[in-house]
Amino acid sequence: MELLIGWLAVAFALALVVGTIARAVRAPKGGRLRAAFSPYVGALEKHQELHTGQRGVQDTMLEAVQEQEQGGGHERDAADGR
């Protein structure tokens, strides 16, 4: 039984490595590192959100963009004299 679990762990790790390499190879030059590791960063961010109860960077940025699209940027425009 331990042997089966060991082989499954190795297969899972190998799948992660192959997937990361495939994403890096497919990505355009200049963004390969970000493309390769973005799924891991997203998973770690979600893990942290669940443990701390705070929203993540991506959720916060999406909310800020939605506010700007709905007219939340009027204060800035008024300060500029528009």
C-alpha cells in the first residue's frame, strides 16, 4: 500500500513539473516565468484568503476596476478640473 501511495505522489509531482514546463514553453517570450508559475501563485493566494479571511490581491483589483467603470473615478476627475 505504501508503495502505491509513493508512486501516486511521484506521478502527481511529475504531472506538476511537466505542466509547468509546458506552460513556460507555450508562453510568449518575456512572460514565461509568470505564465509558468501563475497557477501556483493563484492557488497560494486562495489558500491564504481562506485561512486569513481577507480578500486577495486579484479580488481587490477586480473590485477597483469595476468601481472605476461604474463611475467611481469622478473624485479624481473633479480634482483635475474635468
